[in-house]
Amino acid sequence: MGAVGVFLIVCVVFLLNSVKVLREYERAVIFRLGRITPYRGPGIILIIPVVERFIRVDLRVVTLEIPPQDVITRDNVSVKVSAVLYFRVMDPSRAVVEVENYLFATLQLAQTTLRSVGGQTELDEILSQRDKVNARIQEIVDSQTEPWGIKVMLVEVKNIDLPQDMQRAIAAQAEAERVRRAKVIAAEGEFQAAKRLSEAAEIMSHSPITLQLRYLQTLAEIATEHNSTTVFPLPIDLLEPFRKLTNGAGNFSNPK
């Protein structure tokens, strides 16, 4: 009985050590006597104690924060740039066999790539064209990690810390740009107003009565100001009918 009991206990311990449960997002990379075998999971798997050893690999998307990196841009501006990298393991076997620590290796590769791409880019491009910078970093890191069975999903530049003097220079540049736009808009408005006035003058030159009507309208506007005395010039054109009438009367009274 004693031997049977010991045997049963050994079998139970052996079975407990053999049965492993993997979640839906986990895979087990199996090494049998040091040689890799096809990965298993998810669900219940059996591991032969002593003979087999397994490593759990998470297949979920990993968020890897890239700490601020000192970057000297192509136009010789020193900035600190940080980013966030999203990737996932596509082939668990290669992620374990091809690289010692894929998390650490991916982080180091992302840091060096961020500095390299930043050094090939001007500051204005980093500030205004982040999408291109993100795509370039993602392309490089993804091509380098592909042999490790890793797929880089997304790279996003997070923060760009500028020196104080550069911040003041950018603020001054932005202010100058706003002033330039305001002057352009004002000049455009004056141009359009002058064009309309020119067209109106052209119309009035062909119809003198419109000039007189405009003159009377101006007098009416002045009268609404409640001025006690209003001095205005009298157009000669208004007196022309009276002058002709006077000349006609003079000629009638003194016939030759």
C-alpha cells in the first residue's frame, strides 16, 4: 500500500506539472531537450516534465514608451523628442529564438531610429509634418524587427521639447506671419475698394445726373448731423440751366 500510495502521489504531481492552461492571447514556445517544437495554445496543453520546457509569449499589442532623446536636427537645432511605439508578436517562436529579449531590443532599436530620423529632418518638418516622421520611424523599426517575428503597428511622436530661445524665435516668427497676413488682407480690401470706386467713377462719367444725385445724398447725410451751419460747394453744373436762361433773356431784351 505504501508503494502504491507513493506511486499515486508521483502521478498526481507529474500530472499537475504537465497540465498548463494558456489564455486566448498567450502561446507556449516549447523546447524539447533543447530543440524548439511548434508553439502550442491557447487552452490546455501538456508539458512533459524534465524533457520539455516552455516559455509564455503574450500576443497582445504592447505599448512601448520611448523616453526623451537628445536629437540634433538637420538645421542644427537641439531638441528632446519622445514617442510611443505599438507592436505585437506575430511569430512566438522567432520572438524567443531570434532575439534574447524582444522587448528590450525593440526599445533600443526605436530609440536609435528616433535619433537617426530626427537628425535627418529639419525642425519645421518635425513640428508640422509629424505624420511623415512617424511613418518613417515605423517603416525602419518594422523592417528591422520583422526577422524577430514582430510587427510594428504604429509610432507616434509624443513630445518635442524646444530650448527657451528657440521657443521665443518661433513665437516671433508666428507673430510676424500673423502681421503679414493682416497686411495682405488689408491691402486686398483696399484694392477691391479702389476697383469698385473706379468702376463707379466710370459709370458716373457716362451719366452726370448720377453724380448730382450722389451729391444731394451727401447733403442729406450731412444734414442729419444737426449742425447749425453747413457750408458746402455748389457744383457749376447745377447753375448751368439758370445761366442759359439768363443769357436767353438778355438776348431777347437787346435785339440787334
